[in-house]
Amino acid sequence: MKKLFALIAVLGMLYFTASNSAVAQSAVTDSTATKVTNAPADTEEAAAATAEEGQSLHSALKQKFIEGGAGFMTSILICLILGLALAIERVLYLNLSTSNNKKLLAKVEEALNNGGIEAAKEVCRNSRGPVASIFYQGLDRSDEGIDVVEKTVVSYGGVQTGLLEKGLSWIALFIALAPMLGFLGTVIGMIQAFDAIEIAGDISPTLVAGGIKVALITTVGGLIVAMILQVFYNYCVSKIDSIVNSMEDASISLIDILVKHNLKK
């Protein structure tokens, strides 16, 4: 949330700076000396105005957070923090799981031709990623026949896929939970507005404004959190699909290499 605050503040500062530049340009006189004299003062005023704008944005966001209700807004913020923590962990894990399969296959084939199964297994031990783990399991059962190797590769590929997808269900939970909390705050805010009308016995904008404000702020907060996490979730799903496809393609290539190796014996 702090990063979101900072991003919004920077955007606000850029917008305000651009506005000041446009106003200053329209107010420029024909005298070059006047422009040179006023340039430092204009720069200082623009910088001060930009800093003030950033501070006001930060204060406004904090104020809206408080107005949205500490309970609901804190719950939405917790969803964002936990969801981002899980998403960042998945992104790092998936990027570390990505490997150059063609290079690994070339090393395994070379090791098989020069040193046999044990040399190929050593190459897999020294390589990171799920593909190397699958290769190791397949090579470890190579003395039992190609059919057993194929079944082992398929089974262990499923295990590696499960490890890649670990934690995605929790990210999906926070994606669904954040807007639900926002909508719950909306309903409660409307109830508060109708309670105020009932107590006063009259419909007045000032009576219902507070409840409606809570309703809108919590809804916006929940939707923003859901959109942020959805981007990370879709990235992780796309990355997993890419890794799984490469795993399957590399596994088929490993079976072909083992068949050629057995034929050479």
C-alpha cells in the first residue's frame, strides 16, 4: 500500500509540474532578460507546489482510508499485503524454476555418450529447476526399461507441476475476498445511512453522506486490491503454463535420447 501511495503521489507531482509548465509558458513575455531573471523563482515555486501537492495527496489517501472505516479498510489492506507476499514469492520461485532445457538436454546427451547414466545423473544434480529433477528421476529408473522411465517422468512431472502451482489458491482467495469485504462495507454504509434517515425522520444529504462515503470508499479499496493481485495471478498462471509445456517437451526429448543410447549398446 505504501508503494501504491508513492506511485499515486509521483503521478500527482508530475501532473502538477506539467500544469505549472503550461501556465508559465503562456505567461512568458517577449523580454529575454525577464525570462532569465524569473526562471529561478519559477523553479522554486514549482518545486514547492509539487511537494505540497504530493503531501496533500498522501494526506488525502490517509484521510480516505480512515473515512472508509478502520475495520474494513484494514481487512482489505491485510488482503493486499498477504496476497502480494504470496504473489512475489511465486514470481521469484517460478523465475528460478525457468531453465535452458536445450542446453540441459545437450549436456545430458553428451554425458550419456561419454560417461553413461551416472554421468548424466550428475549433470542433473548440478542443475536447478524442475526439468533437471524430472530428468534425474527418469535416469535413475533407466535400467528398468523405457516404459518405466516414461511412467516415472509423467508421475514426477505431475509432482513438479503441483509445486509450481503451490500458493495460487491463496492468491485467488484474496482476489475474491478483497472486493467482498468492500461490498460488505458498502452494505453496512448504506444501512448506516438509512438508520440516520430513520432517526432524523427526514431525508437530508448531510445525514446520508457519511454512510454513502463509507460505502464508496470500501468498494473502491476492495476493487483496487483485487485488480493488483489479479495481474500477479495471471502472470503466475501464464508462467506455469510455459514451464509445464517446456517440461513436457523436454521429457519427450529425454525419452528419445535414452532410446538412442540403449540402441547403441
